[in-house]
Amino acid sequence: MQTEKMTRFGVSMPNRLLTHFDELISDKGYANRSEALRDLVRDYLVEREWEADEETVGTVTIVYDHHVKELADALTHIQHEMGTLIISSLHVHLTHTHCLEIIVVRGKSSEIRKMADHLIGTKGVIHGKLTAATIGSSF
Ligand code: NI
């Protein structure tokens, strides 16, 4: 892969803010400020992509008890209804009772959010989280 041309620029920042930024860099294990700053900008751009309702990707993670009556059927039903959004899914039998499911989704962010809310809000789902990612074509 060809490396994209980089531009150096100076950044002025209040000392206190810079101290917090350096703490964050150290906690997260970044090699330097530039790498940390690039990631922050990318995060911000991804957030904007999701706000603009563009086509994007994400994952929905849910943990549930498959012994809860009709829950597994309800979750499967939601996924079949929204079939065109789903790229892939992974099911892990965590314990005798609990299952973890990771659903990879691609589509308009509003549609993804709607399905994620529906899954996470289903009675009996113990934990659920939507992670916003990006197709990455703009960076
Ligand atoms: Ni299972």
C-alpha cells in the first residue's frame, strides 16, 4: 500500500489541556501525539458519518439467556426482518444458559440504530451495545 503524503502543522493548546492529552496518550499506549490526534480526528469523522445517515458499518453485541421463553425466536425474527442490513453474525454459547451474539451490519446509520435498539430492547436481553464503525473510504 502506498503511504499517503503527510503534512506537518503546529497546534497551540492550553497547558492544562495538553497535560490531559498527554495522560491519555500514555494510558492508551500511543507512540506519539500525532498518532493520537489522527485517531481523534477519525473518531470525530466517523461520528459525523453516523449523524449524516450515510451508508456505514457497525456491530451489535448482545448477551442473553436462551432459556427465556421465546427470546431466541424473537431475536431471530428481528434479524430476518432486517436481513438486508446483516452481513454476518457470530453466536457463542457462553455458559449453560447464556449466549453472546455479534451481528455485523451495513446500511444507513438510522436503519442500523433502529435494528440495534430493537434487539437490545427485547425483553430478556441482559446486555447490548451498538458499536459504530466506518467503511473507511474517506480516510
Ligand atoms: Ni447459545
